[in-house]
Amino acid sequence: MAIIFTLNGKSVSVDVDAQTALLEVLRNDIELNGPKFGCGLAQCGACAVLLDGRSVRSCVLPVSAAAGKSVTTLEGLGNASDPHPLQSAFIEEQALQCGYCTSGIIVTAAALLAKNASPAEEDVKKELSGHLCRCGAQARMIRAVMRAAAQLEGSES
Amino acid sequence: MTVTRREFLQASGVLVVCFALPGCTRETTAGKAGYARLGNRLRINANGTVELMLGKVEFGQGIGTALAQMVAEELDIDFGRVHLSSVDTDRSPDESYTFSSISIQQSGPPTRRAAAQARGLLLTRAAERLDQPVDTLRVVDGEVLTGNVATNLNYWRLIGDEEITIDLTEQVMLKSVSDYSIVGRSLERIDIPGKVFGDASFLQDLRLPNMVHARVVRPAAERASVKTIDTAKIEKLPGVLSVVRDGNFIAVIAEREGQARRAANLLRETISWVLPSDLPDSDKIYQWLRNAESREEPVASRSSESDVGSTTTVKASYQRPFQAHASISPSAAIALYDNGKLTVWSHAQGMYPLRGAIAQVLGMDIENIRCVHCEASGCYGHNGADDAACDAAALAVKFPGRPVRLQWERRDEMTWEPYGSAMHIEISADVDETGTVRAWDYDLWSCPHSSRPRNAEQSGNLIYAQHRAAPAELPPPQSIPQPNGGADRNAVPLYTFDNMDVVKHLVTDRPMRVSALRGLGAYANVFAIESFMDELAARSQEDAIAYRLRHLDDERAIAVLKRLMDVSAWSRRPPAGSGEGWGIGFARFKNRSAWVGVVMRVIVKNGNISLQHASAVCDAGLIINPDGAGAQIEGGIVQSASWTLKEQIRFDNDRKQSVDWVSYPILGFDETPTITVDFMERSNQPSLGIGEAAQGPTAAAIANALYHATGQRQRRLPLSA
Ligand code: FES
Ligand code: FES
């Protein structure tokens, strides 16, 4: 049975077993690169996407849970010609080493900034504490999120 | 499908070469225009681009960007013109493994020479056409100028539609460092934009037409074997194409990834294993190391005639558990076997060694195998990548005609990657009445620190070679000799002790797979030496840095420590036992690479350790990209802090118990300190590797800070509050 949801602003319909992990559909059927497979156990955050604005782990979420909802991945936040402030800030701070954890972290940070445009550094750390980065780029990523927040605030005032 | 193959290929940018299947046309260069090709290093295209064929692999350490800076510098072109090609055994230079933080040292000089040679050649052409002496010409972004006057010539026109191929020479004039304008600058890394916009950047993003998905079902323990298995039901599951069983090597191939996963999980449930129950307990590992079969190898000794007078002997021992690379992406590989030719896409650290090892294991000719590197997450040494590549290759041969994508699960990575070996270290020092160390005895016990499948003889280290029905013999344990050293890396202190004896006891029994984890033995050795120096300084009631300084005669080491005192505001160190502690750790990596000193500030409160701030000072000679180099040191500090405070592979007699991120936690966002990194200005000195230079000093800095905060000395990793 076809499952219909909104993906990065466009309606998509996929015809797969309803139990298929949303991550598999996004990566293998729709061929998006943003969300990554890191553990498949909801432990690392590499697969995070936004479901109706909330950061969720797409590796353990059946695609049926997205039916009728809106899914946003890294690709949906922005692109090279129209980047999300977080994407620009990650480039400016050179806030990643291998970058495998990056997509999930940017997505979760985007959800945070959407509800709290001027977070304290502690809020950022807390919000990202469910994400793992093995390369040790955390300090730079926190700086990047703070920079994006400052930029968002500047553009609103 | 929302993305066409062509759009996909375009989006993949610098990684395009990954996507070139044998038999497909490569899409790396546009049009038919000419080029000048310098050996297998560099290709200057008449369309204004320059392709750098890497011999080392990128895994986020920024090697590609640093080498591209060197090319742009020597060629006098804009950095943006340089494109990178990943290592591919069909066309790239063979630089073996990317390891030991020596990529800049190894790859830099030939890359620089190739670019300088190209510039020389093109300028000679220009001089002939303009009828001007070469030394009156200058180049700005490929445009040839006489003095400040533009000519109508540039590199691209000088090449035109010719196809020029030149052998590399050793003798070329290089630009002098004082003229550098691109090297030494913090240019943005080439690969970062693609990674923040979701372009295809990783092996995981490589989707080949008609690709199938595979999962392995690993034995319940190392050396466990199948007692009974029932494949019949699994073969009938939807989407399952093949259930592969070759001795204890078991895998499932299916149309869809989820189908392969599910089938592998169900298949696992049908298997009963014969468990050898031959592991020492993780809590008794140090006793085991001390008593296991080992080979004694002298590492260094020094003796002096001078009278040491009356001395006191001080002793301590230090321990480090088995620890994991624990890469964020579990290992994966894609392999295609077609018409007797095998292509393997892998994120391993050496494509040429991998090709040799796979050829040996599968009994194929090297000419029929092509290994192509694609990035995955950071690997930090020899993780599961090579094993996954061999798994995929073996499956592809059994399932020809379609690309087989093998993805390890998190549990596969945690329990089957080769760990960094546990170590036990005993130090004994004779200290005179002034507190000076007059004699130093150092003994370390460790399993080997490399089991890379580096060639045919070592290919037996691959999991598939061990698990298949006719297993290979396990290659004998390897000892890495000084000056680099394996277990004994950095076992020789940089300090000026009159008498010294350093001995390695290489444990030849291997209860579990072990290999190179970032820094190898340096991490534990520096932890031990620098902790002990701190103990000796405290015993002598001296300042920890001053005590080190008076045992040093290496000028650059002294300069690093003095700078560190400044930048860390060492004089403002709080009193001992206050709950806030500042600790120092210092080493020169391998005693021949970069010098790094770290001061870590911690607060211990209510049984919690909170890392506040790390100040690091590094002397790495000429820095190609200061921001990139800083990122490497920062990453090294955080990873080491994670090893030091959190990490230990746990196991009982039967099997490993560290199987995922809950049972093997690592440092989180809410636990990382802020970090500052200062580099010594040494641009007139050769570049030195930094990727592994901060880990040992960080471990000691934390241990010493905890002692300073609480008065409790901890000698066994990981440390606790
Ligand atoms: S892959 Fe989903 S949380 Fe790790
Ligand atoms: S940048 Fe490599 S895991 Fe985070």
C-alpha cells in the first residue's frame, strides 16, 4: 500500500512494506544522503530527521509513522545557493571532521532554534547530548550552533 | 527515484571517480580538451582545472585540502581550481596505508615537486613563445605575466589540445617558504560544503544500478563455531536472494536492505554455537597480560658513568584496557564481480595493500582486482573497514553480476573490529636527594598494535580468511620496531635521565583481535610516563612543569612547555585539593614528530568529573593549514578524553559485552571541554604529523588534574571521580 507524506516540502508516495524503517526509505528508495545509518538502535543520532518539526530517529521509525506528516531532512533545510543559517555556520566554523554525524546534529539543532532562537550554550549542549561524534568536533559544532542562533536573531530584529 | 543518475553524478563533485564503474565512461573531466599529466599525481586540464590524484585517503583529517593547497601554491593558481581524486588502484600513486600521521610528510614532497615541475615546464614553453628569459616571467592564477604586464598566455592555452604526459623527476626548484601565500593559510576544507548540504560524500551514498544488500551473521564469540544452523526457512523469506555459508562465515543477500537485516536476525536465532570460553575476564586482564606468553624485546637503554650518590627508588604501575575505534559509521563495502574482474569500493586506509590481501584470500590475480577508496566516517586507525571489504568481495564472487553492498551492524563493528590492545606498565625510578631522576626502568606488557592485512602473508588476519571453511593460518604477531614502535611507541621518555632501561614484553597470545588504534602504544605510554613525572614532582614538592623543564635539554620541547605555562595561565593554578584541578601532560609523538603539551582543567564535585578547558601548545614545524591543524589537535583531545574517562571493552569468559553505544559509552556533547590550541611559529622547519600527537598528553593531563583536584592518584584507565 502506498504511504504518502510530505518530504522537504513536496508530497511523496512510496509503495513499500509499512514496517520498513523511514531511514531505509529516505536513503535507499528516495536516495537522499543526509540521514545516515550509524547504529539502527536509536543510540547515536546519525539518522535524525524532523517529523512535523520534532527531531526523531528515522532508523527505528516505521515509514507508516510518517504517513500524512511532514518530514524534513538535511537537504530540506537549505542548499548551496540558499543555505540554512546552520549550514553556513557549520562551514564558517569548519565544524566537522569526517562529517558523518553532521546531518543529524544540524537537523536537531534546527529543531532547537525553531523553538528557541536564542539558546544558551548549555541548552545547545543538552539538546545535542543524544548525538554522538567520534571525531571530537563537538566544541566547534556548539560554536556553529551559537553562531547560527546569533545570525537568526540578527536577521529578525 | 527523485534523482537521476546524471544529476547524482554531478552532485557528487570531488568523489566522482568513486562512481566510475569499470566499463562505464569516467565523468571526471569535461570535454576533449588537452591536458598535461605529471606521472600519476597531477593532471592539468586545458579547461582550467587541475586534478590531484591522492595517494593517501581522506577521512575528515583534511589531507586532501592540505595537499591541494600545496599544488595551488607551487603552480601559482587559485586553490579553487584543484579537484581531488580518491585512491583507485587503477590510476593513483601507491602510497600504501594512510597512517601514523605521516601523510603530509610522505605525500607532501612528491605532490609539491609534481606541481613545481609542471609550472617549470609550462613556463619554459611560455618563455619560448614570448622569446623572453624564463626568470622574467611570473604566474598569477595560471596567467603568465612579464613583470607586471599580462601576456596572452596562460597554462590552459599553453596546453591547448595537446595530450602531454611527463614522468616525474626528483630534481625541481621549489618555491621558498617566504614566498608562500596559500600554504600556511586557514582555507576552508574542500569536502565540507558537500557534507553540510547532503551531497553524495560517502561510500554509504554510493548506489550502483542493480545493487543488492548483504548482512553478515557473525559467530557469538571469536573462535566460536557453528554447531547447528537452519537456513531453509530463511531462504524462503521475501526478497532473500541467497544465504551464504562457508564454514563459520555466514551472510544473507537480499533485494532490499531491510529484508537482508531481518533475514540475518532470524538466521542468527537458528544457529547454535560451540563457544570456546577462552577469554580472560575483562577485570583480570592485567594479571593475564603479565603472565601470558610473551617475547621480551629491549627498546632503549642508556647508562652513564657519573656517580648517582644516594637515591631512593620509587615505583608505580599503570594500566590501559582494550579500547575500540568505535567509528560512527559501522564498516561497509560494495563489491562487484563480473567477467572474472572484481571491483571493491572500500573506506579502508590502504587500497593497494587491500587489493593484495583480497587477491591472496580469494586466490585471484592482482590484475583482476580494482580497489577504489570512498570516504566513510573517521576510522582512527585499523577498524573493521578491511574486513568488511573482504567480506563483500567474497560475497560478490559467490553472487556475480550484481553489486553487493555489505553493511555491518553496530554490534558487528563493536565486537569484531580489532581493538587497541590493553597494556600493563611498570616504572621504577631512582631519585637522588635533589629529586632528580638518575635511573629509570620501564617495562611494558601488551599485545601487538598492528594486524593490518598489509600483504599476502598478512591477509590471514582478515575475518573472512579466518572464518571460511578452509581457514588461513593466523599470521604470527607483529612487533613494530623503533624508531616508530608499536606497543613501545613513546615508551622512551624525552627526559635526560642518566640511566635508562626500557623493555617491551610483546604478548604473543591474542585472546581478541587487536590492531592499530590512533597513537598505538603512545597513548598508554605517555599516560604512564607523564603521570609518573607528576608523582615525582609532587614527591619533590616542585611545580610539575618546572620539574619537567629541569629534566629536558630539547630546545623545542622546552619552548613548548614555557609557552604552555603562559597560555594556560599556569601561575594561577588553584591550591591542591580544592576540587578544581589543573594537570599537565606532554610528549613529542614518536619522539620524532610533533611536540604537544596540554593543560587540562577539571572540577570534581559530587562524584562527577567535569572537564572545563584544555589549553594545548603544539610545535609541528611548518603548518599547512592552521585551522585544519587546530581541528586535528582538538579532535585528538576530545577523543582521548573519551578513552580516558569512559572507555573499556568489557567481556566475560564467553563473549564480549560491549556491543553498542549503551554498553560502550563515549564522551558526549555535555561533557566536552572548551579547547584552545596554539602553534609555535616554526615555518622554517619541516612539517610534522599531528593527528596522534595530543592523545597521550591529554590522558596524563586529566589524570594529573584529578590528582591535583582530589589528592587521589589514579593509575588505571579509564579514570573515575
Ligand atoms: S542510526 Fe538512528 S540513532 Fe543511530
Ligand atoms: S565529525 Fe566524524 S563523527 Fe562527528
